[in-house]
Amino acid sequence: MLAIVLERTRTLDRQIAARNALEIAASLLVLAGFAFAAWHAPSGLEKLGMGMVAASGVWIAFYVWRRGTGPSTPDRASDLQSYESNLLQNYDHQIRLLKSVKYWYLLPPYSGLVVAWIGRGIRVGWAHLSWADYLNLAVFTIVFGIVWILNEVKGVRYLERLKREIPK
């Protein structure tokens, strides 16, 4: 039993470490790309929006670095109950993290994109926005919605299933 729980703990820890590294790297790319876009944006509101997205890259990297992992693995000499408790706590932590993704992961960059989109509307005039401008708004809204659903529905269900499968 202990061997199964140890393997599940190691597997979850590896998955979390890989996810965190990927998220931090992606956040730093967002920072670089949107800082460049903010620097070259044609209007103040567009600069602000792109700057908000760039800043959200820093925020997400920091959040994942600080909050992305759950409780530390118990000492090797610990008993089965300690490892099971730790694994359950880690699953609960990851579930809470995914359930709150809309606030710390999606809302900051989405709000920046909306501000930049509004800035474009003001700059070119609302009557002169093309179908491509509206399509752009629809696409990034749909993408953010899909990421939200994947995290809060699929990701949470997956972790809850793994949690239920812990041998008792």
C-alpha cells in the first residue's frame, strides 16, 4: 500500500513541477511579447491594455511559483497514514487552485485585452471597427472560456477522480 501511495505522490509531484515550469515559462513569454506590444501600441489606452497583459504575465509566474505546489512531501520515515494525508492535501490544494483559475490566471490578462480592444475602438472610432476587430474579441473570449472550462471542469474532475482512487 505504501509503495502505491509513494508512487502516486511522486507522479503528482512530477506533474505539478512540469506544469509549473511550463506556466512560468509561458508567463515570461507573455511578459516579453506584450511589453513589446505595449511599447509599440498606437494609443495610450492600447498601451495600458497591453501593459496590463504583460504585468499579468509577471503576476501569473509569481502566483504559480508561490502557490502552485501543495504541502511538502513527508519524511521518508513517515508512515502510510502521513503519506495518504499529504497526498489528499495535495489533491485538495490543486483542486482549489484550478477552481480559482478564473481569478488569478484568466481575469488579469483578459481584462488587459479588453482594455486594449476598447482603446482601439476609441482610436479608430466605433463605427470604423471592422468585422476582424469583432472577430478578434470573440476569439480571445472563446479561448479564455475554453481554458476556464478545461481547468474548472476537466482538470478538477480528473483530480477528484485520482483522489477517489487513493487506496484505503
